[in-house]
Amino acid sequence: MTTSVTGAAVGTVLALTWVALGFWAFVLVAVAMFIGAAVGRIIDGRLDVRALADAFRGRRSSS
């Protein structure tokens, strides 16, 4: 799946959630999607949690 198709699918799910269940269900689904994407990137090795934590603590810069 291309990034465009994935983005369209995510947008569709969020829009349908908002229409059918309301704003707070939309927020809950969006947060769950974000957490799922982050966990998937960690498992794939595309997101370095230590580097991210160090950047938030100010130990390293991203530049």
C-alpha cells in the first residue's frame, strides 16, 4: 500500500468514527491509531526509543 492509500484509509476511518459515534470516539480512535503506529515502528526497528527519549531530555539534538 502506498502512503497515499494508507492516509486515505486512516482519514476515512476517522471521519466515519466522528460521524457515527461523535467527537470523543474520534479522539480515542485517533490516539489508538497513533499508539499502534508507534508500536509498529518500534517493532520494525524504524523508531529508536532511546534516541527519542534522549532528545526529549535535551541530551541530544536532532540536527
